[in-house]
Amino acid sequence: MDIKDSLSHNLDSVDRYIRRLTTHSIPAISEISQHLIASGGKRVRPYLVILSSRIFRVPSPVYTRIAAAIELYHTATLLHDDVVDNAKHRRGTPSANDIWGNKSSILVGDFLLASSSSIIAGMGSQELLGLFIRVLGLMAEGELVQLRLSRDPGLSPEDYYTIIKKKTAYLISAACESGPIMGKAPRLQQSRMRQFGLLIGIAFQLIDDNIDYLSPGTTSGKDKGVDLKEGKVTLPLIVALSNAGAKDRAVLKAALKGGPGDGDVFRRVHDIIEKNHGFEYTKKKAADFAHRAVRLLDGLPRSPELEELKKFTLNVTERKA
Amino acid sequence: MDIKDSLSHNLDSVDRYIRRLTTHSIPAISEISQHLIASGGKRVRPYLVILSSRIFRVPSPVYTRIAAAIELYHTATLLHDDVVDNAKHRRGTPSANDIWGNKSSILVGDFLLASSSSIIAGMGSQELLGLFIRVLGLMAEGELVQLRLSRDPGLSPEDYYTIIKKKTAYLISAACESGPIMGKAPRLQQSRMRQFGLLIGIAFQLIDDNIDYLSPGTTSGKDKGVDLKEGKVTLPLIVALSNAGAKDRAVLKAALKGGPGDGDVFRRVHDIIEKNHGFEYTKKKAADFAHRAVRLLDGLPRSPELEELKKFTLNVTERKA
């Protein structure tokens, strides 16, 4: 079996384990969890857990459980975020809150937080558990800061990076650190993997924020242009706000303020960002982070898994949906 | 210092610790948590942690942290429940979701779940941690079952007890079990305290369900009659549904179905429950559970704390708000 096949085999085991964990006598739990799981998703976090675990020779029954737990954490936060954002779609299908209502989404989210914490607590590593619980708190903080600073045209790049680290990158970093933690790797290698994860996590979110404006609505998971609608100030927009002339800037500010906001407003904002190189700059930044991430891997023992991780990292910036 | 003073001193330490834990640079976290904490609440769970810890000679820095964590878990679930229930009031003041909105309430709830899990994980007892995480999942299950079976006039007493155990009694049981766990008490004493907690937790919720109909709105924490408005089928109503004549039963069923529902409907339902001894029966049941709970304490080493716990238990049924 070549490495690609064997990794995809690992991912299948994670999916089967997730399905078992989310099969429950309370219908809302099974239906909502499996709706989200079945609607695809890129399985980025489980994939990183698998790679990082195999690099540090962690046995598969261990990383299968961690990978499942981290995907369920992610699923739980998606459920809560979709309620917070009033999202109508997620991964190209109607969102859980749209089908089952906000109430069930919140509660199934809580249930999944408990289930995944329970798996992590059962792994017997205080360090891993402490890491995950810390990240859970940081993710809530990130969403809260994002909410507070929404629709603020003066959002600084520093604030933006703080938000995306908390809401996205720390969990991806934890996925990457789980391998060296469970494999009892030397501290230096562990801290490289943690830092690697933070950088790839940032790159990942930067590309996501471009995709929100760029991808054709049907292939992307989310509705197109939701960030603008929800008043989320992301890097492409920050760049445009800082580079655009007075007239264009006024258009951007008005769009951020909300109001009717039809497809035409979105089109104009898109064009102003493009004219001011907002997408180009964001993609370039993502590539910078990805390259810095890959360089951190150079100090690690060579293996086919490490090569795959490098390739995966450099491909993050090519993602279109 | 007599025992009453010293227990109230312990509770003050817990409050101070909670205030420290919830002081955060993100304003929503401090404001929402401290709004809920400051608006009173009966501190039932911390009080039970303190008593159960002192019975088993757990040192105060240990139980202060556990008591704070359990109150924050409780606060987190209240935040989520109030969003789920669209509650306008909590403990006599406007609810957090009414002041700060659903979004912040969900996210601060998540943050508090993470903070309290982090405290429990830091206590160094795998058993305590496993217990709390399990209870967290059970509480979400309880709320989900309650949601699914809402407005169902055929709800059986068995289903009702399952719901209140999950949504209320297991967390109170965990509070009572924390003392023997941290005090490394013999298994039999630990299991008595667990069972004691489950029984007092059930008694507590039964009285709560009476209070929802009986207390004058202003002194009670909740709006009066919210259970009926939200379609929650509680024991007083179950009794009335089973004892009432056809005409009264039709009134109850119509009220459960919802619709306009004014003060007059509430008054009629109240009177039908009263006429059919629903409140009386519920209070009697609560007293039965409280007495069974107290008998379980007889096997434990005598101490002033144990006497106080017995008194507290027998008083649960006298609560009016």
C-alpha cells in the first residue's frame, strides 16, 4: 500500500469511529452530527493528526481516537458558530440550525464538546487534555472578539491575526502537536510541530477568507459573501480599506455597515478589493506562512509522512473551495 | 466560629475565586458571567461541594476550586438554556441573552465550559474529571430529550424523571461525590454520597417545578409560568392530566399546545392542578426523596457538617422561591 492509500485508509477508520460515537438513542444527536459529518468537510484536522502521529510513530488506535475527537470538537464549534452567525448553509447543504433549529444545534454542540473531551481525557495524557481544553477556551475567545469587532472598518491587521489564531489556528496547532505529545518526542520537535501548526492554521484561514469572496457559491461550502454580510472584517477587505481612494473606501464602509446589501453591493466590494490587490496580498501572505511552516519541518526526522505533510502545506494556498 | 459562619465564609471564598476566574480582558466574558453570578442564585452546588468536602476532610483550597468550577459549569448551562428557552428573565433580572444577545451568551457559555473543565482537569483526579465530563454530556442529553418531548400531554412520569435526573440531578450528585473522591473515602461511602446527591437533586427539581406555578413572580428567579409557556410537562401537570375530568383535561391539553396563552390560561391551569392535588403530590414526592436521601447519610461518620447536610436536605422541600 503506498502512503496515499494508507493515509486515506486511516481517514476512513476515523470516519467509521466518528459514526460510531455519534450513533445515539436521542435522534437529534445522531441526525445533526451525521448530517454535518456526511456533508463532507475537508477533514483537515484529522488528516494533520494522522500525519503528525505517524511521523512520531504513535500507534493507529491512539491517533484514530484523537483524530475523531478533534473533528468532533470542530463540528461542535461549527454548530455553535452557525447559530451565532445565523448561517443558512454549511458545506453546500442547509445548515443544521436551519433544519433542526437553534435549540438542538446548541445542545448537540454541547453534547459533542462533552463527548470529544471525554475521548481526550481517556487518552491518559494530562498534557494533551490540558492543551485541548485551553484551545477550547481560546476558540470561544476568538469568536467573541470577532463578534465585538465586527463591522469595524478600523480593524487592524494585528486584531485580525489575533482573531484567526484563536478561532482557527490554535486547534490546527493542537492537531499537529498531538503526534509529538503522544509519541513522547523531544521538546524541541514538539515545539516545532506546535509552531508549524499555528502557521499552517493561519495560512488556512487566510485562504478561507479569500474563498469567501472568490469561490463560485455552489462549489464552496459556505454561501458566497457571508463574511461581508455578517460584517466580518477579513484581510482582503483590510487591505482594500487601507489602499483604496476616498470614494471606494466610502463604498466599502457603507457595505460593512450592512443595510439592504444585495448581490450588486457584493460585486462592487469584490471589485474594489481586486483592484486594490486585496486577494493577491492575502494569498501571498498565506504562501509566506506556508513556507515558514515548511521550513520548521526541516529539523525533523525524514519520512514519507513528513514529505506528505510538506506537500499538503504548500497546497493549502492552492485551495479554491 | 460556629459552623454556619464558617460555611458562609467558605462560600464567600468561592465567590471571590469565581470573580477572579471571570475577570477577563474580553468585556462580554466578565460582564455576562458576573451579571449571572451577581444576580444571586442559591449557590446550592458550591454549598454541597463544601459540605461534602468538609465531611471527608478535603482541604479548603481544593474544594474552593471545585465549588467554583461546578458553579461555572452550572452558569454555562444556564446561559445556553436561556437561549434555548428564549428566556427573558433569570433570577429576577433580565437574562443575559436578553441584554447581550444570543450570540454572546452561547460563546461565553462555551468559554465557561472550557474554564471550568480546565479547573477540574487541574485537580489531578482522573476520576473527578471523568465524572464531570460525563455529567456535562448527560445534561445536554437531558435538555435534548426535554425539547423533543415538550408539549406532549402523554409524557410519562418515567420520562419526566429521566429528564430531571439528566438536566439537574447528576450535576448535584457530582457535587456531593466530589468530597469522597478527593478525600479518598471508602468506595461504599462514595457511592452513598453519589446516590444521596441524585436523590436530593431530584427533590430539588421537583420543588423547582412546583415553584414555577406557585411562587409570586417577583420573588422567584424565573418568570412565573414559563414551564407552561415553553411546553415543559412537569410532574404537577402530569398528575393533573392523569386525575382531571375530561373537560379540565381538555383545558390542560389546549394550554400545553400553546397559542396566545395569557394570564387567564395560566390561572386556569394552576387551579386545575391544585384541584387535582398536583402540587401536593409533587411536594410529597420531593419530601420522600429528601427522606430517602437523609437515610443514606446515616452510614457516614458523624460530624457537624453531616448534621448540617441533613438539615439542608430536609429544608429543600420548604423552599418557596
